[in-house]
Amino acid sequence: MHIPVIDLAPYLEFSRNSQSVGDQEPHSNIKSLCSEVSRTLKETGALLVKDPRCSAADSDRFLDMMEKYFEMPDDFKRLQERPQLHYQVGVTPEGVEVPRSLVDGEMQEKLKSMPVESRPSIPAGPDPKWRYMWRIGSRPSSTGFKELNSEPVIPEGFPVWRDTMDSWGSKMVSAMEVVAEMAAVGFGLQKDAFTSLMDQGPHLLAPTGSNLRRHGQIGTVFAGYHNDLNFLTIHGRSRFPGLNIWLSNGQKMEVKVPVGCLLIQTGKQIEWLTGGECVAGMHEVVVTDRTIEAMKLASEQNRSLWRVSSTLFGHIASDAVLKPLAHFVDSPLACKYPLMSAGEFVELELAVINLKGSKEEAS
Ligand SMILES: O=C(O)CCC(=O)C(=O)O
Ligand SMILES: [Fe+2]
């Protein structure tokens, strides 16, 4: 099983044409591309895409800045820490985020029953990775889930911060919207079934930073086995490999993202909307032989030994309702996905991974 790279250009062109000539039915080659998107998401929980609007140079500009930031002393980075805002803006130091597999008893049982060759690395404690949270896109003026009144945090001495974060973040959101539209068509839904719910969602550009100089021993778990709580996650290519994913048949697979491509992963919210047909992809980030090889090369070339991911969490709008859409109501597992607002769902999930206290505490 391998993950195909889907070129988004033909769909973008179809989309542009249908806007200028009025709504058009996609022809059969576009339809089959959309089916490939939905089928791959369902079978693998992941997808590789190439979007002509997101270049390798854009990704490099972002990674260069984040490496420079994570290289700064811990005391400097801690100035951007906002624990009272549950780390939803600014930096999260290493040792704070708790992988789901460490706290979820049901998941631990499942891990023990997995065959050895596909069993994830068992984390011993919280993740040793840093993270930076930066909001992308606009938010609704009236909402039952006002994100805590928090200004974006910009570290001193990084004049291009806002521009770099906003530009790479919004490009990745645009790519994700196209994938969401193609997936909706592929699943036999209205093409805007997902994108209309994503509008003004609390999207977060949330790059991780892992110090390979300190934690570069083989087997170190940077992000313990988990799935993401949002709708879809998208990342540019990291300079250091280490991401393993689990396909829906339980097989473990190391992901190789080609240069200039983006990786998409399914989160819990798409699982909800599809009544469990498209489950949230499980994944982990671990130091592997290939990470060590990339570290050797980076050392020889005098490059940074911080592993930066350009993770972007795409969300369903907080006030929108999560429930199995259209024909997914009849899915055999639909009853596992009761109606609930996306905002309420996120609050429940964040409490589990140690990033948020109770609702009362947050307000
Ligand atoms: O560091 C990465 O490559 C991905 C980390 C991750 O899985 C996450 O941020 O949810
Ligand atoms: Fe993740």
C-alpha cells in the first residue's frame, strides 16, 4: 500500500472554470480524482498533495524562521508561553503536551493487543517537543465559543513573523479547502458539505520543534501515538523524517513526503461527519534510522538540528454542529457520533491531552 500524490491543479482549474461559467458538474476525470481522494483518506487516514500555490520555497522560508526561533534559549521562548490561555497562542514548552496513548486506558488496551510489528512506541511521559500556536484566518464576531481574548504572540526580534506565519498558514488552509471539497465530492456529498462548515473555523498553524541535539537517540518518541481532534491536519515536508501512520487495516507505515508536497491527515471531526466511515488517522513521531541519517547530513552541512513540522490544524467552525452528514446517518457506526457542537467537542478533547482545564476555569 502506498499513498498516492494527488495534483490539485486539475481540480483548481475546473473550479475556476465553473465559477466563471456558472456551476458545472465535474466531468468524469475530475470525479475519479475526487474518488481517489476520499478513498485514500478512508483507507490510509492520509493523503499527499501537490498544490501549485504552495511551493517548496514557501515551505523553506517558514522552516528557516521556525528553526531560528526554536534555536533561541529556553528563557527567551518562555516569554511567549501563555499557560493561562491553555497554550492556544504562543509557545508550548517540551514536557507539557500529553499523548493520548499515555492517558487513555482504552487505547492502552488496544495497543497491547496489536501485533508486535505494528505496535506503536509506548511513550514514557509527556512529549519532549515544543510547539507554537498561531491562528490562521478570521473568526466569527458572534459565537458561543469565543476563543479566550488573546492577542497573537510575536517574539521580539522576528520582524517577518506575522507575514511568514500568515502567508504559509493561509496557503496551507487553501490547499486543505480544495482537498475538503474533493473529498466531499468523492464521498457523494454536496461539494461544499465540509468547506461550508470550515468557514471561520479556529484553524491553527501549530509547528512542532524537537531538539534532535538533545533528544536525537533512536526510539525517542516526540509525539506519542495519537489522533488529531480537528477536521483535517496538513503539513509541509519536514526536514527530518520520523512520522509513522497507521492505515485503517491496522498496518503501520512510515511516511515519506516528496519535496514540494503536502501531507494531509484525517482528524476526529471528519470521522464524526462521516459517521465513522473515514476514521481519524493514528500517528506518532519517533526518531528512526532515517531521522539519524538526516541528522548526520544536517550536521555536515552545518544546518539546524531542530526538527520543525509545519503542522496546521484545520477545524470545523466552533458553532457548527458535528453529526454524520447526509447518507452517513445510515452508517453502521453512526450512533457512536452523537450531535454536538464542534466547540464543545474540542473543549472535551483538549482537557484529555492536558492543554485545557474545565470550561469554568477557561472563562
Ligand atoms: O511533528 C510532527 O510531524 C507532527 C506532530 C503531530 O502529530 C501533531 O502535532 O499532532
Ligand atoms: Fe498529530
